[in-house]
Amino acid sequence: MKLYYAPAACSLAVHIALHEVGARFDTAAVDLATHQLADGSSYLDIAPRGYVPLLELDDGTRHTEAAALLQHVADLDPAQALIGEPGTARRLAVTEWLAFVSTELHKVFSPWLWHKETADSTRRAVKDKLAQRFAELDARLAHTNFLAGDYSVADAYAYTIVSWSDYLGIPLTPYPSLKAYLARVAARPAVQAARRAEGLDR
Ligand SMILES: N[C@@H](CCC(=O)N[C@@H](CS)C(=O)NCC(=O)O)C(=O)O
């Protein structure tokens, strides 16, 4: 397998999951400003939308969409229960949280807060929406260590996206349980390994 990623982008979640299941995989870093790979070739030839993550399987097929890739990677090692068996309440809870992170967090942050040309009024509306979502997460995480009970791929995804608050100067002090949750996820060896591999920690 080969993971196309950009440091600290949403692809970090898939990177973490690959480490969690002990998968054998290569990585290729993508420069998202130029959509080029390290050898100067165009990433758009591989991923026409220009987005990371992209996972190339050993059969050569290429797949995208973080939430789908996280489900696939979790299924590579069912014994770790990072998603749960199909048809179970655990599976439903994890996929529910994956969809929530994708649509209510990831695609609220991105692209609005990353693009300099975003109007101030849009920025304010986005930050208000995120504040509502963070408050909801904070209330939940006051009673449970992870989103769906035990640790799951939804936590790798939520950790990756909520951590962008740091880069964007959104304080998490009003959300102590959410902050404690990020620290819990960050302490996992797989998270540390993926962050080191992306050059985020030395
Ligand atoms: N729908 C995609 C969106 C992925 C996405 O937004 N990736 C961002 C990085 S977090 C990206 O590659 N942006 C580059 C660009 O907009 O050209 C998914 O959920 O995986």
C-alpha cells in the first residue's frame, strides 16, 4: 500500500490508522500548494481532485475520501476493534462519528479557514459553527474517553481535524474535556509514529 499525504493534513488520520493496525505501507508526500510530488511530477495525474489522502492498494487501485479509507484500514485488523463488525452497534457508532467529523468538522474548517481570501463574515460564521460542535464534543467527552466508547478510527480523524485549531489560533481553553481528549489520543504510540513520520515532532 502507498499513502499519499501532506504533513498535518486530514491524511494524518489515515497515517495514524495504518500505524495502529501495523500495516506495511509506503508514503509519498504531496506539496498541496503546487500539487507536486517530491520528484516534481504532478499529483493531479494521480488524484485529479488534488486532494490527500489517497491510498494506493497493492493491486494498484487508488482510493480517496478519508472516512472511507479509515473504515478500510480499520477492517484490515478486526481484532483491534477500531471500527467493529458490520451490523453491530459499535460499527454504527464509529461510522456515525466518521461522518460527523467529515461533514461537521473537516468540511467546516476546510476550505474556509485555510484560504486567505475567505471573507471575515464567512470566517466568523465558520468559527461560530465550530464553537457549537466543539461544545457538543466537550460535553460528550466529559463522560467518555473516546467518541464511540473505546478508541476507534473516528478518534484518529477527530484528533487530526480538531488539532488544526492550534495552527489557526482557535483557543480550546473553553473545552477542557476536548483538550484532555486530544492529549489522550496524542499519547498513543501510533499517533506519535505518524506525527514523527510527517516531520511534525522530532
Ligand atoms: N473529501 C475529501 C477531502 C480531502 C481534503 O479536503 N484534503 C485537503 C487536505 S486536508 C487537500 O488535499 N486539499 C488540497 C486542495 O484543496 O487542493 C476527504 O474527505 O478525504
